[in-house]
Amino acid sequence: MGKTQRQILATIAARPDEAWDVEALCRAIYPGDLKPSRSQLGATVRALKSMKLPGRWKFGYVDARRRWLYDTSNLDAVAQRMWRLETFVIEAEQLGETTTLLELTDLPGEV
């Protein structure tokens, strides 16, 4: 397994009740970057496509716009993450501060 694949498995093990779109997963794998680079996004997608995920974890489209890494037995996590992303979009349009709001609104475990 490559470094990115090991990081994905470590992220799943550390937070098994969470769901991630590709950007959120990149922020978990590559801490410190406010916005993942194109190469980081590509490496993460390639790693997810080529690896065997544990248990009932799946990588695929849920909302026809974003690809998600999620546990198929815990779709509530996907719904909560999608709700937080929609909240972020509304707040970003109202206040105009995209980067800061993303870090504050889309934190794991926050509802």
C-alpha cells in the first residue's frame, strides 16, 4: 500500500462514524493545506479507486455532484456532512469569506 492509501485507512480507523467528500478527505490526509492542490486531489482519488476498503466502506457518488467515502451502514454521516456543506455555501454567499468559513463550518463532529 502507498502512503495515501495508508493515510486513508488511518483516517477511517480514527473517525469511523464520519463521511468525507474528496476535498474533506484531502484536508484530513494533508493537514495544514486550506485548499487541497490538484495533485493531492488526484492522488487521493487514484488511491481510493485502487484500494480495497474495509468492511462496508465505499467510494462513489451519493448526490450526483461529489464523490464520497462513506460507510454504507451509516448514511446519517453522509447526510450530516452534506448538510454542513450546504450550510457553508449559504454562509459563504452571505458573508463572502469562503476559506475561513470552510474551516469553521465543516469541522468533523460539528452539527
